[in-house]
Amino acid sequence: MRAQRLPALDGLRGLAVLAVFLYHAAFFSGLQGRTPLDRAVLAVALHGWLGVDLFFVLSGFLITGILLETRDQPGALGHFYLRRVQRIVPAYFVALGVQAIVLLSLGKVASARLAWTASWLTNVFVAREGWAALAPTMQHYWSLAVEEQFYLLWPLLAIAVKPERLKWICVVGVLGSSLGRVCFAQAGNPVAGYVLLPARMDGLAIGALLAVMAQGADGLAGAARAARGWGWLAGAAVVSLVAIRGRLDYGDPFMLAFGMNAFVIVAGVLMVNAAASGRASLVGRLLEARPLVAAARYSYAIYLWHQPVIICLTTLGLTARVVPAIAGSELPGFLLLAGVAGVLTVAIAVASWRWVEAPVLYRSPSTLMITRFLRWPSHSP
């Protein structure tokens, strides 16, 4: 698989951040679901938590692909870590710093748990102390901690181990994550099973496995064909779970045991098929839709800022009940919240990209030096 910009993968990133945004908008809005339409919207929006798993699948695929393609180049590992730092750290600490200042002004800076959040251990803190011990505006940083821990450890393995053996490590990661979730739930700590890397490794491992497969002679097309059978089986499992249990709920024992695995397999198979076929397939055309691809550029900052924005607005009174119900429906208020939060979040994300992320990625001295001497592409995955 040659390194290239694939619009379908950008679209998947845009879809993932949109799903997470809708989930948090619905979760914090107070939407009750008093009418059939409200309940339908709420049911769809509250499945947005799965958007994080889309991010994990995509990250595992892209990061492993980059590592495998550059493993024989001098300084590959150092270059990879530098690019990850440049891509992730500046925008993260700007968002963290702004929130710390706001919390300090409110006398609540202790709830930021800066020693944990600043060291990419938010997920460990939440697993130990629970959600309520952390400022709500920072709780979503647990998934960034999972990814950072993956970025720190996985490259050492991906470069050191031969691809054929790496495939089996990925399979163990998928199966082990199921066991981890079940064990944490049995131990009475389901939150740990939701936020810790060993229990959420399956999405990252499926993405990594597909990246290894895409290194074959047939590239993405070969990986897509080889994985299609898994996709049908996993899709049948997901549909059966929804039919029997009514929804995909993280706390459901069946979801912990195999439902999460099935979902990330479906996501991964759809991803490689869409990337391989492009606009020739329906999924590819949907993922290459211009709004989704455009959202991908700003997706990192959107993820960083969307929850603080939503919580600030709801604290100020902009909830699902801010507008009088129409025929019993609270959707007008919810849509108003989602619209205002969306506009503000995108505005902040565009500013973050223009003044924080892009300058570091494209014009920092370290980037220019490495690009000049190693002659590697200067765009970020």
C-alpha cells in the first residue's frame, strides 16, 4: 500500500467526530425522548459513542501503514515520534491550558487533575477514581490518552516484528480486549474496561491488521477482498445484537464479550473496501462527501473543543428545554443547542488549525529540517 491521501479515510474521520459530537450534544442536552420522533433521534445520537471506535480503527490502520512503509528508512522511528508530537501536543495543551485558566477563575482548577491530563494518563485516572472526579469538560480526553499510549508502544513492536508475526499479535489484541472488558466488568469496574488501552485495543488492532494485509502485492484491494467474509459475519453479529437487545450498549454483557469486536471488524472492513473502491462504491461515495472530508482537517480540534463548548452552553441554559416543546417534542431546543455548539466548535477548530496546528506541522524548524534532509513528505496523516 503506497502512502497516499484517500478521501474515504478522511470522510471516515469526519463521520467519527460528527458521531461523537451528536452523542455528547444529546447526552448533555437533557433531551428526554417524550415523543416517538424524539426517541428515534435520541436512539441514533446516543450510539455516537461508537465514533471513538471508528477513530481507533482508523488510527491503527494509518499508523501501522506508515510504520511498515518507512521501517527500512534511516531515522524512521524518530521521525514518526516527532510528527506525532507536532500533530498532537500543541493543540492539546492550548485546549488544556484554556480550560485550566477558566477552572482556576471559577475556583475549580483541582478538578482539571492536571498532573494526569497533562501526562496523557486521563484514562488511568478515570479508571481509578471514576468520571465524577474529573472536570466534565475534560472527560473525553480519555480516548486521546488511549491513542497516545498506543502511539508510544506500538511503533516499537511494528518495526521490530516481521509483518507475518505482527498479524497474530493483532489477533491476540482483538481477543484479549474482549477478555479484558469482561474481567474488568466482573471485578466491578466497568469504567476501567471502557477507558484503558488493553480493553480498547480491538479497534486499534483491527486497523493495524488491515494495514499489514494491505502491504501485500494486491494492496488495499487485496486486503478488502480478504476481509470481506469477516465483515459479513461480524455484520450479522451486530444486527443480531441490535435485534435481540434493542441497541448497542457498552454495558451489555454481550457487547463486552463480542459485540465490540464485531463492530470494529465491520468498521474496518467498510473502511478498506471504501478506500480501495473509492467512488465506485456507495460507501465510498458517502465517505467522500465534501462536508465529511472537509471536517476531517479540523477533526482533532473539533474533538478537543466540542465537549467544553456543549457543557458551557448547557450551563448557560441552552438545553433541549430552552425552546417550548412543539407537540410535546423537545427537538427544536436540542437542534438549537447542536447548531450553536456546532458553529462555535468549528470556529474554534478552524482557528486552532490556522494558528496552532498548521504552523507547527508545516513551518516549524524541525519539520523543515527533516523534510530537507530525509526528503520525506511534509503532510501529516
